[in-house]
Amino acid sequence: MLAPRILILRAPGTNCDHETAHAFERAGGIARRVHVRAFAATPALADDCQILCIPGGFSYGDDIASGRIFALELKTRLADALARFRDRGGLVLGICNGFQVLVQTGLLLADPVTAAPLAALAHNASGRFVSRWVTLRAEPANCVFLQGLGEFELPVAHGEGRFVARSAAEFAALDAAGRLVLRYAADAGGSTNPNGATGDVAGACDPTGRIFGLMPHPERFIEATQHPAWSGRLDPAAAGAGLAIFVNAVRAVA
Amino acid sequence: MLWEVDVFPRDPADDHVARALVAAAVELGFADCTSARTATGWLVEGELSRADVERLARDVFADPVTETFTAAAVGAAELCTAAAGLPTVIHVLPRAGVTDPAGESARDGCSLVGPRPVAVRSVRKYWLPALAEAAARRLAWSLLASEAIHDVILGPLAIDTLAGGRRWDYVRETTDLERLDDEGLARLSRDRCLALSIAELHAVRDHFRGLGRPPAEIELETIAQTWSEHCCHKTLTSAVDHVGPAGVAHYDNLLKETVFAATQRVRAALGPADWCVSVFRDNSGVVRFDGDHDVCVKVETHNHPSAIEPYGGAATGLGGVIRDVLGTGLGAKPVASLDVFCVAPPDTPRDSLPPGVIHPRRLLAGVVAGVRDYGNRMGIPTIAGAVAFHPGYLGNPLVFCGTVGIMPRGGSDAAVQPGDLVVVAGGRTGRDGIHGATFSSIELTSASESQSGGAVQIGHAIHEKTLTDFVLEASRQRLFHAITDCGAGGLSSAVGEMGATLGATVDLDRVPLKYEGLSATEVWISEAQERMVLAVAPADWEALARVAAAEGVEATAIGTFTGSGRIELRWQGAEAGVLDCHFLHEGRPRQRLASTYVRPTAEAARWATSGMSVGTALERVLALPDVASKAWIVRQYDHEVQGTSVVKPLLGPGAGPADGTMIRGVLGRPRGIVLGVGLRHRLGPLDPYEMAAGAIVEAIANVVAAGADPGRIALLDNFCWGEVRRPESLGTLVEACRACHDLAVALAAPFVSGKDSLNNVFAWTDAAGTARELSIPPTLLATALGQIADVARAVTPDLKAVGHRIAIVGATRQELAGSQAEAVGLVAGGEVPRVDAAAFRAACAAVAAAQQAGLVRACHDVSDGGLAAAVAEMAIAGGTGARLDLGAVPGATAASSADQSDFVTAFAETPGRFVCAVDADDATAFEARMAGVPWAWIGAVLAAPVLELVAVDGGVEQIPLARLARAWRTPAGGDA
């Protein structure tokens, strides 16, 4: 069986592409970093890939809003290529900036009628960038990426990660449909929700469970030594909790 | 047509900018300013209909879920109404010519939607309750805008176009130096911001006399840039006759015979095992890492620009040092950054600020935001740093930015070949930062803000990120022979350095500009950011241009490295200036300086502990700004991007402070890089030798505590001094250089790179009309770059398990001068903490041996706040209690009373000590590793959440850990 191929799509300002590729390779895939210019010029680059990942970073500087221009570029230049990729069963993962991009493209949480986004990732309630570890609870439903995961820790690093739905009713509908598959949970010191997200939402998936985005960074916890309290407590050779997300993806398409 | 789109949070409760503004305005005394609204505005110019603009607003500017917008022609009344009761409208926009990254990326976004190309400029808008115009202006300039980079407009905007700049027509301007006497030469230097001395101007005059012509303006400027203190360290490389406590010393070149000489001695002693690769030569120092990589490191200062515009100054400081790493050898990949700030105490009264000085709280918030926004966007983890507070930094805050890079082995050999093209890549050139190099070499005054506005640069991190992606790919394909960054002095320095022997021809009119109107001289010396210069073989040019295009980077061939030995500058084919390389780089007259230093006599310690317990004193010490948690800063920096993080700045279950921080050098490989910094600024005025020695010891202790190999530590020096023109002030600098030499040799830790920033003096006239001056304390920042063979062996300071025994390694002496105990008012005077280099080397070796054997479960170096603060931090980080038996600590000389002896033991800041936690089962094995060094068991990890202090007389004091943690979490200098 050939190892699954992953297309890591980067734009100017993407900065988590190398470690995300590394995480997919740890999970048994073959990852290739592709600039969005090259992808726009040759959409066939995705043809031999089974997974497409938009990694973290500050695409185009995130100066207007996080992920805005990258999303605009995907909508205006690559909408067909992405729809084809999705329709033939490809998996799509968006991490942090990638999650922000997926939400704004309407690929992840769109109004079924107008295709407009049903949610946004707004400025953190604190008004500032935050870099810390959070405790998460997976409620995987049909989400391919989270199968087998329960409560685990990952780091976040973002200024715009507060999940808000367009309306309370639409939030309730997404919730009831099992789309809000990843939540910030409490640790010994109380809630770890770092940004004021509605319903503690940290990640969400599309109706098929094959397109998934999350604010935390699973690629930053694929080995124990990346944890802030590993020394003297964890086996340094052990895997980190985030690796399972990449392994799940690779196994699902292998 | 010029349109404006204002974007608002849909729910006013989400307007966090307004919330922060109201809080700050009330604090500033605007008691009526109880509500506000804000918007992000965009000025959009182009052939657009209202429908076009509304489409852009919907697709590009406003989020459909969380935001609303108003779009109208600039000046329309509807753009000034936001909410009832808020009639005051304030616009803050970047001044013409100032980089506007948000506007540029908005323009790119608009181009995706169409229909026609547009120009975009960003603007921030604020609506406030009714305010008199003067009050509104005061509020705007205090809280919303920086004079160096912004315009503030009250009420409706009256702008009709974003276009600016007119074409510059070439004129050759010359200066006849023959007609100027010395006074005239001095005036010329001052008026043109040349920062050249009379002796130097004489040398220039004589050179051009020999050529039989006066210098062109561009030639004079090139010489001033090249000869600036910033670019060639003329004070530190001077000949110096020094009289100090250790006797008389004569140096032909101070830096060469102290810092460089120490490195040479260490390398010679290492012989074939020498692990230095390229030191004091390239843009950063390079040492061996693993079998196929080298590691490089550089730390820069960006003090003057940060004093005037903290956000832009700090951001471009970081941007500059990142390019230093990128411009080392054939390009290195930046893998980690550090930042260190020295500012005045956060409680400095506002009414005591000299004119033109920014309050330290605002300044610190600004520099932190600058590093955050630049470093995070670059995707380089900011893993280490420090903040130090001292009243001397009021007018001259210090901003240090450092970056570590990884390159393939052999990648440090770069050499320009004759015939190579001069290629400039990255951002376009504007009027940014004209005279930065010479500006940073002169004293700041209260008028600096208005005089030197052109010297302030604004960074554009995404340009630097794409430039980095381009350089690393071009390097991988070996498409250039040499590379350097455009930093201080701009193209004049970059091309001048690369062509120092070969010479070059440069067509200045080919340099891509941000806007029309720059003169040839401005193009040549502009310090516009995010540019690199590459030497490219003509055969590789096409391939290089392809890589640039793929990454969206502009690269332009602007000339040739010729081999003529001359820098020849042209404008549209006409000669604009010619400079002889030999004169430019060797023609500067050397100076011989006199220097003296007399160590002040130590005063006996005077105690003021009146009934206070050691525990209460410890609580106060932990809350001091130098000691207290920097979490509010650390949490704003992404310190885990790139996935290499191993030891974080805040760690353990209780998120306590780290010593050295650690990353993997290469993903998937075990070898690690450890970073530590040392700063003993409070000792500067007391004993500059011990200040420098203490800083070096602290930096090294930090990395050794984390598990770094003591035999593989590279050092960097950053000297920041006040006035150095008088012999007795120069003497303090010489003493620090001597300390660098002595410590590097004694500890076999070579210096590999460094930088200096001198004349950090702030001059102003006070309200009474008296001329005043404020100088920084002599400050050496030492940075240690350590290595560890396997990151799995890293050791962290957090206490791990109940029952572990606690040991101290190294003797404690009655040294409290300049300590945190002094800062908190417990004691005044006393002995200056003194470095015993041989004892420290032995302590490092013993600790490293115990770590290697796996015997050390936690390790922390003892620095600010002494032993008590160190053990408290270990307990806070581990979330578990500890007992500290003060009577068991070796070496503390008996003080006049048992009570004071407890204080001495708890708070003395004798450098070079470690606290280790050891499993009881390993105690004997640990003891065996400690043979020959002063050490003792001094406590244990407790189950109860308390710090239990056992006094010399056996008395016991228990302080709840939660209380200590609360004190330590007092946000240091911040707004939390």
C-alpha cells in the first residue's frame, strides 16, 4: 500500500508548514509543501493527494482579519479545485490560520442555501494574542480526525480564535448536528477557554466529518518533550496527544 | 475617486479597543471619557462606483458574521456619526511615506475581487464624548498616536488622493570642505546628521584635496555611514591607555585585545577540537552544531528608534537581527529569537517625565507589541528574554533583539566574485530611516522626536517572511555567492561591505521605490526594511529571478561587483559619486584615548529589617519588577512555532520561570540549542567589572542549569553605555571589556559576536531652565548559546516529587550591594557580588556531571532575589512545597546578628550558584559528583503547599505557596 500523500498549502505568511509536514510524516504520510501561487497555476497538483492541509501562520499578514485574503484567494481562484478534491473524498484539515481560512471560504460551516459562513473566529475576548496550553475534550461524532480521542492537551497561539455563530439558533443547530466536535475543557485551575469562544468551541467539522478545522496546534504536541511539564513526568520518547489527529487522517485514506 | 470604508464590531460589546481606550483615558484624567466606539477604516482610491466599493467592503474588509460597515466618499457626513453622545471623531493614520502594511495587504485583497486596481491606506477611527479640541489632541497623542509615524485628524477627513511624491530630477551637490574652518566643519556634521569628528572631517578634506575636487553629497554621506560608531565601533576599536584597579594597560585596539583575544586563546587551547566556525566576521557568529549543521547567533540593540517609536523600533530591531542571521554565510534559517528590555520603573510619576520622553509603561507595552507582531508573524519562536528596570533608562530605554539560525555545514563560506550582479531583494525603498546609522551614534535630546522622524522605520513582517522563504530556497539551490542585509546605512553599508575589496558599480535609479521623489543619496542611504543584497553570478540570475517570482518577492539587479576597488554610483547613466574602497574602509583616522577607573570604596551594609520576617521580605522581593513574573509578556509571544520547543520560558505544573530555554535544532533529531541571558544592570554604577562578569556567569549558569554542555558554550556581548568621552567614563567600559576577556578565558567560553551602543545620554532643559542630563547605568547584556546532545536529558527548575532532597552548589558570601534585597529596602550598601571564575567553572562541571548521570531532577540558578527567591520559584513552578534550612547553607559569613545572617543567606546575590533537587535514592551518587566544590543539602520537597524557612537559630516560618505565587505573579511593569 502506498503511503498517503498530503498537500500542505501555504501562502505568504504561512509559518507552520514545516512542522505540520513533519507531523504528517511521523504519522506515515508523505507531505509536500505547495505555495498557493503554484497551486493556482496547476490545480492538478492535488490530484495525487488524499489529504489537503492549510497550516497555521499569518497568511498575507492577517492585517484585515485572520485568513481573509487567503480565503478570498481560494474562493476566487481555486473554488473548483477544492470542490473536486472534497467531492472525490479527500480529507481537509485547517489548523489555526487554516481553520480561519476554511471558515471564511464556506467549506466548513456554510449556510446550505447562501453558502455564506455560519460562524466566524473573532478577536479573543481579551483583545490580545495568547500563547498557552489548553485542555480539550473531543466529541468526535463522525469527525474522521478525532476518532478515539477523549480529553487531551494542546497549545494554542492566536489573537483571533473566539468561535461565534451567526445566531444562537444556528449555533444550536450545529451543536445538535454534532458538528462542534472539539471543546475547551477545564483543568485543575478551571476553564481553559483561552478566547471566550461560544460553547467553548475549539474545532468544528463539515457534515461528512472529512473537513475539520481547529484553533489549537496538534503539530506542536506530537512528542512528549513538547509538553510544558514533561521533564521528570513524561517518558521523553512517548508520543504527544496531537499525533493521533494526523494518524487518524493518514489511516482513514490509506 | 477616494472612498472610505469603516468597519465596526457588530456587537459594541466586542469593541475591545474601545474598552481599553476608555480605561486608559480615565487613568490619564479624562474622567468624562466613559464610553467610546472605534472602527478600522480603509481609504480606497480608484475608478470605483459605490457598488464596487460596497462589494469590496463585503468581500474584503468586513466579516459577514461579526462586523458591519459604512462605505461612502471620503468626507461624507455619515462617516462621522457612530453613536449618540459621541460627537468627537479622531482619525489616526500613517503619515505620508510611512510604511502601512495593512494598507498594502488590503490592496492585494482588493486586487483579487476587482474590478480595477486600487490604492489603499488604513486609518483608525475613534468616537468619544464631547471634548475640547486641545483635550482631544492631548488624548490622541497620549494614547492613540505616535508623533514619529502618525497624523491625527479631528473631525471629517479632507483628503482627495492617496498619491504622493514627485519625480526627483538629478542634481549633483558638492560641499567645499576647503572653505570651512573647524567650527564650520562641526556645524556641517551636526546640521547634516553626519556624526563625524573634526579629525575625521580633516581626513575627508585631505583625501578630496588629493583628488583635486570637492566631495559630492552622496560621497560624504557614504563616508559618514561607513565611519559611524554604529557601523565600525570606533570607540571600542580605539587605542586606549587605561589606568584601573588592576594597574596600567595599553591597548592598540581595545576590542581586539580583550574580547577577540579571549576567543583566540580559547580556540587555540581547544586545538583540533575547536568548534568555532566564523566569529566576529560575518553578520552573526557561527559555531559547529551536529554532523551536518552549524548554528549561528546574533544579538542587536535598537535603542534610539525604540525611544521615539517603541512599537516600530522594537519590531524593526527584531526584523534587523533576523536578517543578520539570514545574511550569514550563504543564508541561515532563523529558528529562535530572544528579546531583552531595559526601562525605567513602571511607577515613575508621569509629571516627572522630561519633555519628549514616553512613560515606561507605555514604552514597555509598545516594545512588547512590536516584538509580538513581528516575531509571531515571522513564525520564529521568541523563547528567551528579560526585562530590567532602573531610573537611568528613562530617556534611553534599551531594546535588545537576538536570533539564532541553523545552516548546513559549509554554508558559512561566502565570497563575492568579480562580475557578480548586485541584486537587491525584498521590500521597496522609501524615505524610511534616513540617517539611522549616524542617528544611533549621537545623543538623544528632547527634540529628537521631531528632528529625527525620518529615522523611524516601520516593519512589514510578511515582506520579511516571504524574503526569508526566497533566500532559503535560493540558498538551497546555491544561486548566490554572498548575501548581506540592508540594515543601518542601507545600501551604502550593504554594498560597501560586500564590495569592500572588489568595488562595485551601482545604478541607483534601478532601485525599486515605494514612491517617487527620492534623491540618489536618499536611495543609497535609506534604511527601508526587509531588503537583502545578494551577489549573483550572471549565469544564475534567471533561476534566482524565478525563485523570487514563485515566492512573490521583488528582486532587481542594480549593478555589478567589478574588481575596480571603487564604489561607483550612477543615476540614469551619469556618475553620481565615486569612492575609493581603501580610503572608505581604512582611511578613518584612529584615535588614542585615555581611560581611568577607580573602584568606589564599599560601604558597610546598613540593615533596615526592623522586625520583618524573612518570609515577608521574600514576598516583597518576588513582587519586585526585576524578579516578578513576565507572563503577561511571554503569553503574547508565540514560543512554540516551528514545533521545536523543549524547555519553555514558563514551565511545570505551576508555570514557573525557566533558566535557559531549549529547542531542538532540527525536527526529529535529538540535539538541542539552549539560550540564556545575563544582565546585572544594578551593579553597573558600583563596579562595571563585576557587572560584566556577573552577567556572563548568569547567562552561562542559565544554560548549564538546563543541561547544556559547559564545554560548548558560545557567548555574545552587547555593551550599552552612557557617555564614554571622558576618561573616567571610558574607564568603566574598559573594565567591562577586561571582565569579558577574563571570564571567557577562565570558563573556556568564546565570544562569537557582539555589538555596542554608546552615548546613551538624554539631554533636556527642565522646567526651571536648567540643562539636565540622564545617563543609563553601564549595562552589558551577555547571551549564552549552549548545546545539549539529547534534549531528552534536559533539566527544568520545577520541583518534581515529594521527598526529593534539595542541595545548593557554590558558596554564598555576604554580598548584597545592588541586590534585590537592597531594591526592596532591606539593606543598603555592603559588598558587591564578586565572581570567582575558577569556583564557578568547578560548580558547572560538578552540576553537569550529576546531570549527565541522571541524578538531577530539578535545577535552577541563583540570581535576582538570591537563594530564597530561587527555591520559591522552583516550588511555584512545581506546584509543591519545600523546606529551606538557612543554617545549612555553606559559606555565609556570620553577620552581626543571627537574624541578619538569615537575611544574608536568603537574599545575598553571590553569582555562580545552583539549586538542585535530587531523589533521596541518588543522594550518595550525587554527593560523589560534588567532590571539591562547596555544596550542602539545604532542604527537601514537601507535600504541604508551603515554603518552610528554617532560620539559623532553628526557628521555623511557614509561608503558604499560594501567597508567594500571588506575589510573584504581580505583572512586572505591565498592564496584565
